[in-house]
Amino acid sequence: MGRSQETFNKKQREKNRNLKKKEKLEKKEMRRQSSAGGSEIDWDSAPVNNTLSQDEERQKAKHRNQNKD
């Protein structure tokens, strides 16, 4: 009798584990779908970084111009 109870408990744990795994995947998928759109960042209204040196600003502008082409 002890053997069948162990088997039953093992199968119940396995069912619970699979159910929990399935629910977790469903939640993950729901979060992925709901956050897929996301909010767009308006970079024009972002604050200006005044911590760059003049040399760094020139390099930044140079890179920006290279990327435009």
C-alpha cells in the first residue's frame, strides 16, 4: 500500500509542476503581448547632456553626421 501512495503523490507533484509551468508561460506571453507596443521616447524633449567636454561634443556631432549618410 505504501508504494501506491508514493506513486500517487509523485504523479500529483508532476501534475502540479506542469500546471504551474503552463501558467507561468501563459503569464509570460501575456506580459510580452501587452508590453510589445511600449511607449515611444520623445528624444526632442529629453534634457540636454551638459557634462560633455567640447572635444567629446565634436566627436558626438561627427559620429551623428557619419550615421546620417
